[in-house]
Amino acid sequence: MAKILLVDDEPNIRLLFSEVLTDEGHQVLEAENEREAFEVLEREPLDLVILDIRLKGESGLDILQKVVAQYPHIPV
């Protein structure tokens, strides 16, 4: 079982991915923006981040660079 952070600004997409991953036995945490994502990253040990590159008002690619720089051990 992996602990996965799912970052997407669309609730329906988060719900779909979360249900599928949970059914596969994974624990899924959700965030809809950069601020929420980093709040989770700071408090939870994670195995994987699934990140949408098109977020409202934010660049997923910029967030990707920040995550990789601060948490290089977590695959994104």
C-alpha cells in the first residue's frame, strides 16, 4: 500500500482517481492547489505525488519543480 498525494483543481477528477487508487489498496490524500499540496507534503510521509500540470491560476510545472527540489525522494 502506498500513501499518495493527488493534486488536481477539479473535484470530479480527484474523486475518480481517489476511488480507483483506494480500491487498489492505497491511501489517497487530496489537494486542489499548491498551498494545500505543500501543507500535506510537510506533515505526511508520502510515496508518490500525482500532479495535474494545468491548475487554475497556477502552473503544475512550477509546482513540480518545487516538489522535486524540496522532496527529491518522492516520485511525481
